[in-house]
Amino acid sequence: MNPDHSPHRMREARGEGLFCGKRTLHSFAQLASEILRTELVFFQGLTSKSGRTILNLNQHLQKARASQPEISPKLIGVGPLSPLMLTIHGNSSRFCDGLSRRNFLRIGALGLGGLTLPQLLRAESISGQRQRHKSVIMIFLPGGPSHQDMVDLKMDAPSEIRGEFKPISTSVPGVQICEHLPKIARLMDKMTVIRSMVGAEDNHYAFQCLSGRHQKNAPQGGWPCLGSVLSKLGGSVDRSVPPFVGLSPAMGHVPWSDAGTPGFLGVGHAPFKPNGAGMGDLTLNGSSLDRLSDRKQLLASFDRFRRDVDGSGLMEGLDVFNEQAFGMLTSSKLLEALDIGREDPRVREMYGKGDPKNRDDGGPKLMEQFLMARRLVEAGTRCVTLAFSRWDHHGDNFGALRQDLPLFDQGLSALVTDLHERGLDKDVSVVVWGEFGRTPKINKDGGRDHWPRVSCALLAGGGMRHGQVIGATDRLGGEAVERPVQFGEVFATLYHNLGIDVSKVTLPDLSGRPQFLVDGWQPMKELVG
Amino acid sequence: MAYHSSNSFRLIRAIAPTGLRRVVFAVLLVLSTPHLARGESPSAESLKSLEIYAGVPSSTGSMLQLRGADSQRQLIVTGHYASGKAKDLTRTVVFTTPEGGLLKIGPNGLVTPLKDGVGTLTASVPSSGAGPGPEAVSATIPVQVVGADKALPVNFPNQIAPIFTKAGCNSGGCHGKSGGQNGFRLSLLGFEPAEDYEHLVSESRGRRLFPAAPDHSLLLEKAISSVPHGGGKRLEADSADYRMLRRWIAQGMPYGNSTDPVVTRIEVFPKERVAALGAEQQLAVIAHYSDGSSEDATQSSLYEPNDKEMAKVDASGLVKLYQQPGDVGIMVRYQGKVAVFRATIPLGAEVNDLPPARNFIDSLVFKKLKQLGMPPSSVCDDPTFLRRVTIDIAGRLPTIEESTLFASDTSAEKRDRVIQRLLDSSEYAEYFANKWAALLRNKRNEATHKHGTYLFHDWIRESLLANKPYDVFVREVLAASGDIGRNPPVAWYRQVKNSTSQLEDTAQLFLGVRLQCAQCHHHPYERWSQQDYYSFSAFFSQVGRKPGSQPGEEMVFHKRGVAKATNKKNKEELRPAGLGNAPLELPPEQDPRNSLVDWMAASDNPFFAKSLVNRYWKHFFNRGLVDPEDDIRETNPPSNPELLDALASHFVASKYDLKELIRKLCGSTVYQLSSEPNEFNTNDKQNFSRYYPKRINAEVLYDAIHLITGAETKFDGLPEGTRAVQLPDNSFNASVYFLNVFGRPDSSSSCECERSQDASLAQSLHLLNAKDLQEKIAADKGRAASLAGDFKRDDETKIRELYLAAFSRQPDPLEMKVAIGHLEKKLPSKEGKPEETIPKRRAYEDVIWALLNTKEFLFNH
């Protein structure tokens, strides 16, 4: 009995939604025959919203089976589908984690549900297009953006607090934001402002905005960031595009340029950094395509070591990753995604021209990052992180914001518009925030200082309910007086958008303890309820 | 009245006319007896006797006793066969209940009382009827039912809280998480029944329970999902659990008395069984109480296999084994107590031609394999052994000279001599220092740490080189005092800062026990409570610190005072106590850390030696006898307990001699088995019937690539040629992408699992295409250039050299043909120009590139 077929494996991990969406009957026939050929059994909980997909597939399976009676794969269970992601259900949810670490690793690294990765890839490649994967773009504003000068202006506050900017109306009646964000204002019906972010750790780092956690009291190895979790749970969407890409540029203050850490999930789930060491491996080095194909042939002839000596699946995994790597080296899909020169000039113009110079020890203002992020999620990345400029204005707050806000306004509004124009707004969630807010009182240098008690966030896409303001601060913009929102709640919402049930999915840490992805927070009812 | 318990019979019953039932039944019995269905000879498997288990056996033999309306008993009927085999027949026998309707038997052998009285219960397997079939066999058991109509007052901790655990209400994802779920909170897995009672009865103005109309209690309505419940339906309205909850509410929610008995231990029956592939086994769980009484807890316990590829268990305790030979443990939990059922599932092949046993390891592994009927692979050839053992002991590939010498050596003990030579080399100490430095968290967080990390690494290396007894080694770390400069192991205390991480690291690293869970709640898989946790932490309560002589360094000293720690939960002050031991009363001037190591290193310590031999076993055999290697607990049993015990005793008897342990491990035939499976052991993952290949470590691989390409390793601030295995701390991971991407640990955890052995896309890309590696392959001073420029030797000789260097073996004719074919390959002709042969140097670069990317190179096999 092939262990991949055993019903207990199926019960433990259910891959969902791999083959749903619109599909021609032809591809279903192909799919069915492939299933028969490989004896796959993977249809636990597979159906489309209309229920048609599974019906078609069933018919074709039966047809195919009739022509090949010697093989009889089983179709196990049909249930409602939450799109895209791997959901790990516990052993009748006693512990909400019925998996041993070993099993989990194998499933996490090599497959979805009962499929091993090679089977999955094979199945995917014959099934043609896949349902659009869900993804997240995380935009970090290093240094702590000034909430009361951007989206929560306090015109009734005394002058030492009020700030220099005027509010303007937005496309949502009654909602006003800063006059230097006119483009975002026009898109306000497609976005959500949270004015009451609380629970910031008061630390100049990107960590909390990438992981939703504090660094203190982390389990050994540290907390993984969202992108690493997606990489672990879902693996690659496209064999030639990494699931997690970190675009955050190098900065003088290193904790700001953090593109996300894998924590206890291990380096295998670190972000692929086009600015970092791994990038060099993407372009052919010391070789041509011809020579690479020569070498590949040579390797195939030499590499005759019996794979079945390894029962752990590692050798098989290695072959699959090698195959992917060859794919990346020959297809250049990732490079193309990163190459914004291939973009329509009209679209490039919409994103505008930034400033490649780093603002002090913070980041540059690269408008390309916004565009690249869109191109990457389109190509198959599950999570893109990026960082924009530097917002830690202890002095000349208003001068600096006058320079940066228009660029930020253009970049973010272009991204949101672009996602909508391409029909990606249901699949791609965007979150924009910084590590904390800024003091109500303007200091003697015309700046505002650190204020972890309250800050703001902007959300877009992800199929969320937009055009609203969540939470409110007091008259001075110093305390959240309505609907305080924790970072974890935003993460729970993002995971929800990705089809991951935060009340069920756990990942084992280094001590084997099952860890939830967020600490007990639920998706925000205002956005997804 | 006869009641047949098989499910298929019940189905038939529903459709067959009454008169036919008995006939149908007889046919079914034959079909449902697997050995007959498989066509084995019935005489070989003839059933000799039946045995009924009904709870705790009395002095006069077993008796089925039911006391009170709530009582129940899980019967287990075991058939004993002429062959000596035992098989669970609980669901296949026919039960005849005593006259007078005293009790009811469910299809799975669960007995519940109906009426008071005494009688006899019979279980039988009837004869197959006509022909020379097996005789009818039966067994009886006296029955006594008392108080069948008497509903005793319900006890909350013993009867109600376990229902929440079984139904999953108090799991970590639901109401059991700290803070609860949607306003309703239960203690994790019911470890704190008093708190649960408080939350249920008093919280939310008592709206959860409604004694006047129990069925309208929110608790019950939510549980059966008659009002919307986020967790869905957890109970059936007609289930025994529901009735119990209902009765408890109707009784006015009694908690029970403080004098009521509490569960002291649980017992599972059977404890062990040798079972066939695909067999089933019903389990029975008995909870023993502090007043000496016992109750059946089969229906209320939680079950979980330690290997889900081997077995599954349903909620009623029925184990279904899969088609995987080996051992599987089923963990049983009830009210914080644990027990384990172990099934051995033999493959059943003939095991005749065993390779020679060289030491006790072999006898015990072979004994197990015989028991399992799983013939081991043959002994591996010399080149494979040399490469394997050199990588495992010295962390490097064998040199060409070593391979050549070893091949020409004809002496019988040449393998033992290699092991000894490697153990004597400084490379052994370097490789194992690399392993221990990561586990002992020799981490450089700041530039000022460098002095300390270098010294500590050096101290570890020297200790291993001198073969310092392991207990002394551990004492010097755990009881370290003074300045890092004078006493380098103090560096451990710099990384492992507070008493909780000190105790957790100590437990996991040196005892193989993961105590982390018990900090905040009773350990869900173990007997450890918060009391045990904080008692253990008291050993580290007197660690004092003051600034050291160098910046970034600290002095550690023993702070005079009575060692104690406070239990975070009940605020009790605790004296230090070894796990499972009585508290120690230590005078204030005595450093408790010394007492800790005294306890650890005592020859009868149940964890210390076992943990180390298991850790080293994993190093050499790629899977621990207990796996993961630092998760030793009753509920994660070793695959070969006898072997683990024997290794531990040997280690203790050798006075904790690490080199002697390695000599025994590597000197065993088991270590020297081929990794190639035979027709029986392809799926073997835990019985060591063959060698399990492992991916070579990041450091060893990095060095090996340099060796093959002929390039020199270079690390910032270290002399050229320093090998990656020799690196003193983690700080080089950041600058050498290779080490990072291949999972060299960052020394931030005492867990071996921090070393990532996963494959990843980034690794593949790097190995196939990294600029750095391409440059090394193509270097002017590299091996490819020098082979191409060597006109004295022919290509065949050079290919042989490459194979020896990379794989420690000669190429076979096919490989030679492929290599030579590539070296003589014609390039596609360009327009008008004559055909050209591939440039030699480029061809050699290609061959080296390909060899480096083979699995044979990347794995130790």
C-alpha cells in the first residue's frame, strides 16, 4: 500500500482548492486520466462554489476508470471548500494539531494534503491554470509614521498638537485625511483606515509589523513572520517563483530593513531577497543556457543513486527542488517579475519616479517596489514585504512629510488602483503601517517623538469590506478611545483572507509545542465578518 | 440471548429474516477470521483458549463488577492460539449475558449495568460446524452488579471535567487557551478542575447552567449545537456524556468533597501485544483512585499514536494498525495521567542469514529484527564504510590516500582500526565540538562576545580531545563559576540567562526531557506538573552574576542562600528536586548546581545516560532509538528499549566514556549495514535493518566542496584553510550564505532540530548555480584546471581520481563511459567552421559540477 494513499494521511492534512475554479472539460479529462495513472487520491474537500467542479471531475474519473479498470483510485469525501490553502486539522481536533513534527515537516515542505510535491507539481502542470492564489503585500513605514498628520488629523486640538496640515474629504462621505494624500483620498472607498492600533512594543524594528508578535518571550528560534508561515504551509505556487520575497532595501538602521525572519521554521522559509545573497543565484553564473542543459544531462547520467534508500522523502524533495531551480534558471519568470522595464510605460508612469537615496539611516523612496510587489504576487509569490523611506521625524516633521507624503500617496494609490484594474483586489491583501505612532505634542524641534500607545494602519484589497474607518483616538490623538485594534487582529484578518483558519492551524516550534499563528486573536468582524 | 458483536453481523441482522440469522452468522464468522480468509492452514492457527479481561483481576481470578448506575467496563477478549500468538477477539466473539438481564453489552464489548444481581457472562467462538474445523472455544467470567438503579452524586473533577477534555472543549485552540474562547474559559485539558468549576458555575452570572431545566443550560445547548456554537456540535443529545452532564446539572452542580478520591494512576490493557499487519486491538483503560478503588475510563480517555503512519485509534480505544511493520506506541491520557500501549507488528519474513554480530548492539537489533521477521540488508562494502565513518566521526570526506590504503588493507580488523584512528584524530574533537558548541549555545550576539565564544569553543574541543568523561564535562558546564577568561564554560550562563531557560536547556539537552509545557500548565503528554518544573528550577535559584574582567562578560558565582523557587500557580515555595525525586534540603553554603549534577550523574538516573546515548545514536544512525532524540518520555517509547537500556548501562559502566561509546556504535555490524534495502525492509524507518542515509551537514558539505574543487576555504578573521567544521561560533553564518542556506544552526536553541536538514529551493539554486561555487569550480588553481593541464595521465585515471575524492570509490564502467563521453564531446559546429571538441578544462568543470550535485555526494549513505 502506497503510504500516500492511506486514509490516515488524508485525514491529517487536507489540501484544498487545488483544482477549483473555471476549467474546461478537456482539462478535466486530462486530469482524470492523470489521476488514474498516478493513482492519486486527493479530493478531500474539493469543490467549487457552485459544486460543478467536483461533479465534472467525478464524471471524468468514472469514464477514465471504465477504460482502465485495473486501477481504481478512490475519491475520498467531498466538502465545502475554503480556497487555496492547506489547513491542518487535528486528530479530531483534540489538540488542534494531530501531526507529529516529522509528518508535519514532510507535508509542509513537500506537499499539500495527501500529495507529495512531485505529484502536486505534475498534477498542477497538467491541469493548466490554477485557481488564483491568495497573497499579501506588507508595506512597512520605518520609524513610526505620524498617525495624526496622515489619517487622523486633530483640528480641534490646541496648536502645539494640531500640526500644520489640513484635512481633505475623501471618496467616503465623512472620512477625512491629510491634504498631502489626495490620491489615497480618492480611493478611500477601496481602503480601510484603522486609527486605533495598540499594543506596539516600542522598538525601532519591522519585526512586529511582519510577525504580529513581540520579540520578548518568543519560543526558541524566535517567532516566524507571516511570509515564512505562508512559505511553510503552502510552499511555492509556481515552481519558478519563491513563495516569499523580501524587497526591503538595505538601511543604516538594520532592524528596519528586516524583510521577515523565519524564526523556528528554519532558514528554508526565509524570504528570498532580490537585494541579498540569494539573488545572485538567479542569473546564470559562469554558464550559458546550452551549457546548463549539457550539465543537467550529465548530472542525470551520474545521479543514479537509488532514491528508495531514503525513506524520509528528502532525496525526492531534493530532486523536486533541483527541477524547480532548473526551471527558475531557464524560465526567468522571477527575473521578469522583478524587471519593471517590461511593464507598460503607462503603468510605470502611474507608479511614478521615486528617490533611490536612503533617507538618513532609513530606506529610499523606491516607487518600483510597489510595482514589483504587484508583479511578484501576480507571478506566484504569496507574500512580498517592502519598506518605504524613514518616518522617525523627531525634528522638522512637517518638512519631511511634505517631501515624502506625495510619493507615498502616489505609490500606494497606484498599487491599489493597479490591483483593482487587474482584478486582483480579492486575492491580494495590502497592509501599510509602522512600528508605532508619534507624540501628540510637537517638540521644540518641530518634530514628534515615539508614541507606542496608538498608531494607524491602512488596508486594501483581500476581499475585505472597505470604505470605512475603524477605531478612533481621543481629541489629542493620544489614546485609542474606540475599538482598540491589536496587531494580532490584523494578522488574524490577513490569514483569514488567505484562507487559513487561525483557530485551527498550528506549527510546531523547536520544543515540539504546537504554536498558533496568532495569539488567540480573531479576524476583525468589521472587515471580514 | 446471544449477541454477536461484529458490525457486519449487525448489518446482516437488519436485512436477514430471523430464521436465517444463525446460518448467516456462522458463515460470517469464517470470513471474518482473517487467518482463515487468507487461506492459512487452520491447524497452525487453531484457537486454544479465550481469556476475558474485565478490569482489575481479583485474587480468585477475573471478575466483572459493576457498581452504581454510571459504572461501565470495557471487556477485552483475547484468543490464545496453539502457535502461541494472542489476538484480540473482542469484536468477533459471541457474548452470552447472564440470566435476568443484569447488564447490557455494546458491540465493542462495553458493559453497562441494568439490574442488581450475580451471574455468569460467556464469550465464545463456536465451532465452524461440519468438517474438521476448529472446536468451539469459550470462556466465562462471574458477574456482580450492585446499585444499578442508584445514581451516586456526581463528582466534578472525576466525571465532568474529563468530558470537556474528550470532546475537545478545553483544547489549546478552543476554550482551553489562556483567555478562553468568546468569553468562556476552561483550563487546558482540564488540569485545573477547580477553576473550570468556578468558570462554569459562577461566572457570567450563572447563565451557563440551569438546574431547574437542565436541558436549557447554555452549556448543553451549545454542546449539542442547538444554539449557535462557534465550535460546532461536540456532543450528541442522546450520548452518555450528555446524560452525565445533564444529571450533574440536575443534581445542583455538586463539585464533590475534598476527601473524594482522586486519580493516582491509569493503566491500559493490554500493555503490549504482538499483532499482525492490519490487525485491530481494543484497549481498556482503568483509572486507579487514591482510595484503592478503580473505574473504567476507556470511554473518557484520549488516545494518540506516536507514529501516525503506523496506526490510528478511535475515541472508544479501538486501535487499527496499518500495513507497516515495526513498533508503535499508543499514548493514553486521562486526567493528567498517561499510559502507553505498545504494539509490535512483525513483517513475518524468515530471518536466517544474519550478518555476524560484533557486539551487544548487533545481538539486540538482530533479536528485534527476528522478532519482527525483517531480514537486514547486507554489510556495506569497504569504500561505503570508510566514507560513512569518516564523515560521521571526523566530519570530512576520506582523502584519496586513505581510500587507497584502506582498499589495499586485507586485515580482518581494518574497520575497527579506522574507527580508532579517527577517534584519535583532532578532527574528531573538532567535529563534535562543532556539534556541542551549537547545543551549548556558543553564540556571538555582540562583537564583545568573541573572546568568550572562542574560549568556550576551544574548551569544548579540548575536553573532547582529552576524552573528558561526559559527567565531568556536564558538571563543568552546569556548575560553572568564575570569569569566562579563566573558566570558559561560564559562557553558557551568558547565553542561557534566567533560571527557566537554564532548567529547560538542562532538561532537554542533558536529560532529553522537554519541560517547557510545565511552566504554565501540567505537561499534556507527561507526568510533569508545574510543581516538578519549579522544583527543578530551584537548582538555578542561587546563580549570582557580576561584571566580568572583559567588556561584555560576566562572572557567575554561587549566591549564598537556601535554594528555592516559587510555583507560579499556587505560590508555594519549593526546594530543589530532581525530576521524580524528593526535594533536597541544602545548606545555604552549598551550590545547588553541584547537587543537580550529583543527581544527574548518579548511575541510576533514569534520564542522563539514556539521553546521551540516544543523542549519539541519532548522530550515527540518523534516527534516535527515541525520536526526536531530546523528547524522551513514557508516551514516546523507544523502538528498541532493551538496546537503549544496554547502551545506557554500557555508557555508565565505562564511566561516561564518549569515545568508547562511539567505538561501540561504529564498530557494530548494524552501523555497517548497507543502505540499500532488500525486498523486505524498504519501509523500515525505526528498526535499523539497514543504514538510513542522511544529508551531509552544511559545514561538512562546504568543506567537501572545497576539497573536490581544489579551492581554499576563507573566513573573516581566521587563517586561510580553516575548515567550516572548525568555526568557533555562529557568527560566520551571516557572511557565508552557503552555511546559512544549508541550515547551520545559530546556537539559539539547545535543540538539535535547530539544524535544519530540510531541502529547499534556495539550496538547490545555490548548489547548481552560485557564482561563488562556479568560480571555485572554474578557478585557475582549482582541480578542473589542474586536471585539464595534466598531460602525463590519461582521462580515465583522472576520472578515477575524481570518483575516489568525491565518493571514495572507483567509477563503474557506465559512469566511466559517461564521463569520457563528455570529455570527448563534440560541440555543435558553427557555420563553415570544422567541428570542435569541448575544451578540456571546461569539460572537467562540467564533470566536477555534476558530481557535486549528485545525491551520492550530498548524502552520507
